[in-house]
Amino acid sequence: MPKVKKNTTAKVSIKPLMGYVLVEPSEAETKTASGIILPESAQEKPAQGTVIACGDDMVMENGKTVKCPVKNGDKVVYKKWGGDEIKIGSVKYKLVKFDDLMAILEG
């Protein structure tokens, strides 16, 4: 059965709260670099994806404001076990804290 590519431009009816971003995880690799096809049980969960929505800036206990470090459409790397998985319709997303974001992928 062919895989259907997710539509990342679709509007999502969820707005992350302060200090969180909504990320659509990338597809897990189904093949190794040498061409070996991996069964679903051996596929590693991706720790990168595309930012779909950003929450409001976070206000720390000391009163300082931490601005959202990414913008919609950025491809990001987040902590492997960071964030909470949610499902909207048939698409799985991750709600990730600002602190769990590690990098923006460029290019």
C-alpha cells in the first residue's frame, strides 16, 4: 500500500499555550542507507519535524520573557523523548516545550 504524504499546509485547530510549539514529526526511515527495508518495529521514532504552530512567549518566575525560538514552517530537532504526542484526525503531532527544542535545520 503506498504511503500518503501528510499535508503540512492544512490548518490545525489547536493553538499551543505559552511555552509550547506544535510539531508535525517527520516520517521514520523505512530503509537503511544500504537499502535494507526496516520493519515498523525496528524504525526509530524521528526527533525532528516541522513547526505547525507556536504558543505565546513564556514568562519566567523572575518576570523575564522567553520568546518563541522558532516560527511556523521551521524544521526543528527536539529531544528524543521530549514533548507529548497528540492525534488530530488521523495525523499525529507533538507538543514540545521551548526547552526541548535543540536546533533549527537550515537548507
